[in-house]
Amino acid sequence: MRAARVLGVGVMALALTAAVAQEPKKKPQQGTLKVGDVAPAFELTDVEGKNPVKLADLKGTPVVLVFGSCT
């Protein structure tokens, strides 16, 4: 009885894994923002990697967003 239950759980896990693998992945849209658009809401950690910082928390404060390499 226990073996049948374990086998059933394993089969269900494989079926779920196969279903997720077959879902079409949504491609993120890049380049949809234009100059003057409002920045989308997001959250990152501070430079020490400890405290979360939300863009909304900085409303009213000048913010410079730099994404990419700064070498």
C-alpha cells in the first residue's frame, strides 16, 4: 500500500514537471519604455545586499537608474 502511494506521488510529480516544461515561455518585452515614461515599480537590495529598497520609497527624491556595466 505504501509503495503504491509513493509511486502515485512520483507519477504526479513527473506529470506536473512535464506540463510545466511544455508551457510556452513568455518572452520579456524589451525596449518598450520611452524617454519621459514613468519607471515601472521594482524592488532591489541596497549596495550591501541586505536591505530591500523599493523605487516607490524614493518618490520625490532624485534617482538615477543605471543598468549595465559601469567599467
